[in-house]
Amino acid sequence: MSLHLVLQNLANGLSLGSLYALIAIGYTMVYGILRLINFAHGEIFMLAPYFLFYGVLIFHLPWWTSIIAAIALTAVTGMLSERIAYRPLRDAPRISVLISAIGVSFFLQNLAIVIFTGIPKSVHRPAFFKRLFQFGEIRIQSTLFASVIVSTIFLTLLIYIVYKTKTGLAMRSISTDIETSRLMAVDVDKTISITFAIGSALAAVGGILWGLRFPQLFPLMGMMPGLKAFIAAVVGGIGNIPGAMLGGLLLGMSEILFVAFLPALSGYRDAFIFAILILILLLKPDGILGKNVQEKV
Amino acid sequence: MRKSLFVLTLAILIIAISSVSLAADVVKFGISEPMTGAMAVGGVLCMQGYELAQEQNPTVLGKTVELVLVDNKSDKVESASAVSRLIEKEGVVAVFVGYGSSCAIPGGEVANKAGIPMLSASATNPLVTQGKEYVFRACFIDPFQGEVMARYTFENLGIKKAALLVDIAQDYSVGLANFYKNTFEKLGGEIVSDMKYNTGDQDFSAQLSQIIASGAEALFFPGYFGDVALIAIQGRELGYTGKYLGGDTLHNPVLIELAGEAAEGLIASTFFAEDAPVIPESEKFVKLFKEKYNETPNAVSILTYDSYNLMLDAIERAGSFDPVAIKDALAATKDFPGAGGSITINENHDAVKPAILVKVVNGNFAYETTVNP
């Protein structure tokens, strides 16, 4: 394999991995605070580019306004799903909430099929996102730079919120012990709502960048990226924000390199990725950057 | 009180009798199509053809035809259970699984075992009809289609190096790519890269980088048009400058809408092109279709339209609704005047028809050439 091809594939891997990383952050954040694997994350992710699409197409909003509106709407959807499907189960066993999350996922998927139809829609990309950067023979999509910049901004913002604000303090206390936090006059419901809003907004940003990189919308588009981001979060150590980023990049990279070095097996790349998940769970259940936390009795 | 009870009983009796006599005047055609899932667009196109045909010719042997649709959700397993539900619960006299070889193969197994005639409009994989007494199709098969495309690439385009990008989750894609490869290599061409993916994949950068590096001048990608649109876009982004070629699934206006400029120059083999030299039947179809749906007709609708009419014709020739008689009549079909070209059923239960090649020019499919069997 020529050097040029290796470099091109590294760029491809980085480009895909940075998108996984962005989605994985939202996944891991909700888990870190609530100990809930929000399986509907992929569907929330799918809704954002649709909102953007309809904002531009039907309401003729300019791009930037439409992006902001789409993120806001997605955040609201995330909060609503929490209010309707998770809050009533706050004191139920964790498995019930998990099942409820799967239910929300299917519900949103099928709702999207009914509303948006199963026919894929094309995304009209602004000129910047169609641009390619060429370094010698290596070609890199502009979405890679956008996703790296956006990820950095959001990561900084997230760390600021979680570690420097009062809401962040509330989030961290809830992640340790909900009951005690409530006794300490922490508004649990409000804090969890905010957590979902932020997590969904992150999914929205990921979804929009994904739509700009792979310009096609269909109701099931969130399923695989959602699962992959979940794997990325687990590989990095679920609940750990830098871990999710690292996991996303590793996952994107290994997917591309798997195809690049084993072209004959290129159809089995998802199987390979899920095998990695199983291996990580067997060898290092807490992920690469995960802490080994003992369950409290 | 007593009187009203009497009236009520009478009313129920009348309704019951009339519904019985109504049921006796109705004959059911079972349809299993992907109305949701990855191939949902195909299912919608199929229904347009069936419904138009049923509107035009609503009766057979004095009975009204009723179309019973069951969604197979683009899924192999669902397709098998959809067909058995149509046969066992609805009591249909004929089954149609028009779209997708991966749905028509399991559907055909069930219909064949139950001994109910099945007709597939556009499923092109050889396995659909192979060894099945009761299963027929109204289109040509992939070995023919693959051969036509390989010959076109090698002889008309003068290309010696081609690459394949195959959807391993679709029987259609795997089969067609194989037939293309066989003919292309027999002609003296070389398949320089043979890459795979799965339906619904969105990132193809690794496969495409490989294909570009292999120096391929043509890329043959028979797959679902949604995936192909993404491949076409990403290929051009990564610097692929060669030709794009594919099979009948790509002859779909949505592909051009999704891929935009990247679809320019793409060539696909198909069953029908609006601007191809016309026969009276297709002219009539185009007119009716535009009146009813107000859009340009497509290859899939014309085939489902034809398959409905072919089934009607076979039942009339059989003179009864006996499945064995219908089956024999279908097998004996010769020069049936279909809107998508005349249909003769051969000994393998496949239709013998010419292939039509279309090319994307200025955002529209334009007729390129006709290849006779």
C-alpha cells in the first residue's frame, strides 16, 4: 500500500472518528450523570438535520438561523422525552428506564417515517461544506475541520459547565447520589432536564455535521451512528468525557483502517467493530479511560 | 319494540347476505411490497403501477379484482410471512412481490410451497424463479443485465480496468456484480478492485480511496440508489474521475435528486425509458400515468402495471381461478403486449425482453441505447 493511500485513509479515519466523538460526548454525559444509557440518542441525532432541512426548505430561514433553531428544537425534544418517558420512572429499577429508552428510540424512528416518509432527502450544503482541502494528493472534507473545532468548543464549554457552575455542581452531586442531593435542596428534576437539553444539543450538533458530511437524510440514519457512538463511549470508558472523544476517534480510525488493510473483508466492518466492543468489555470493562468504581451497597 | 327488533334483524340479515354475495364477486390479488424500510421508495412505485392497472382493468372472469397489500418492511423474513398471510388468511388467487430480489426469493418459496402462482415485476436475481413451478417474473434476469453492462463498458466505452462496489446484504447486488465480473473478465478486461459494503452504510471513504488508487476507469455499483447516491458524491469528493455504472435500481429520479452533480454521466441498465422508441402500449401507459399521478413514469411502475395485466391475461386464458391452470397459462405466455415491451416467458419462467440503457444528462435520465437478448 502506497504512503499516499495510507495518509488518505488516516484522514478518512480522522474525519469519521471526529463525528463519532462528537455524538459519543452527548451519550457519555447523560450516562455519567444519570447512569442511564439513552438509546434514543441516535434518534435525537437524526431529528436535528431534519429540522435543519425543513427550516431551510419550508421556512426559508438562512443557514445559521436554521442551525440554531434546529439545535434548540432538538434540545427541547430531548427534554420532552425525558419528561415523558424517563421522569415517571425515576424510582423504578434501572432496567425499566433502559427499556423505556429503547421504546423512545423506536417511537421517534417510526414517527420520523410517518412524518418525513421513508424516501431519503438530499441536503443542500452551503458552499463551505462542499469545499475540499487538498494537501498534495490527500483530500480532506471541510467537515473534518468543522467537527474538530466544534468538538473542542463544546468540550471546553461542557467542562466549564460541569466543573465551574452551580448547575454543574448539582449534576455532579446527582451523579453521586440522587436521594442525598434532593435532601441538600438540589432541584433534581430541573438539573436532569438541563442535562438532557445539553446532551440533546450535542447530538444535534453531531447530527447536523453528519448531514453535511454525508448529505442524505432518512429516518433510520441515526441508528448505526448512535450504536457506534455508544461503542465509542464504552471503549473510552462510559461516563468519561475525554474518554468518549478518544473512543470516537479510535473507532472511526479502526473502521477505516480495517477496510483499508483487509479490503476482501470490507463488508464485515460493522461485525469487526462490535467484536471490538465485546473484547473491550471482556478485557477492560471500564474502558480505556474509565475509572473502576465500586458499586455502593 | 318487537317491530324495531324485527327491522334490526332484517337489516343485519340483508347486510350479511349482500356481503356474502359481494364476497363471491370479488377475487383477491395479494401484494407484498416494501412500504417502509430501506426500499420504501420501490414499494410506493410498485403500488402506482398495480393501482393504475387495476383501475383500467378491474374485472376478470366476471369478478372484481381486489388488491390486498401487506407491507414486507424491506425484510426477507417479513416478506415470507407477508406472503403466507396473504395466502392463508386472505385467500388470494395470485401473489405479487414486485420489488427487491431479497424479498421476492423468500416470498416465492412460500408461494411455491402453497401452490399459488406468484409473479414478480422487477426482481432480477435468477434465484427468484429457479426451480419454482409457481413463480414467474415480468423482467429480464441479472446474468443478462450484468452481461449487457460489462459488454457496454468494455466494447462501447473502451474501458479495460473496472472496479466493483457491492452491497453484500442484497442478493441482487452480489449476483449482478458477479455476472458483470464474469463477462468483463471473459472479454479481457480486469477487475482491479472488488470492495464491499452493507445496506445503509454512510461512509464509503475507505473503499473509494482504495478504488481510486487501483486506477479503475469505471465503477460498477449495483445497489440501493440511496447508498449509491452517497457513494457517487463521496467518490467525486475523493477525486474519482472515471465512469459510474449500475443496474436497474439506479434508474430512479430520486437518485439524481440525492446525488446532484455527482450523478452526471452515470449509466444504468433498465426496463423502460420514457424517451426510448415507443410502442402503442407504452404510449398509452405514459399518458394514463401522467394523468393519474402527475409525474414522469418509472421503470418499476410500468413493470408492476404489466405484471397485473399479465396475470389477468393468464387467468382469462386459463378460464378459471384454479392455481394449476393459471400457472400453466403463465408459463405459456408468448408475445404478451406489455407497456414495457412484449413479454415472452421462457422455460426458466423469466421474461425475455430487451435491456435499455439510460444515462444521466443535465440532471435527467436520457435514453442511451437498446440491447436485445
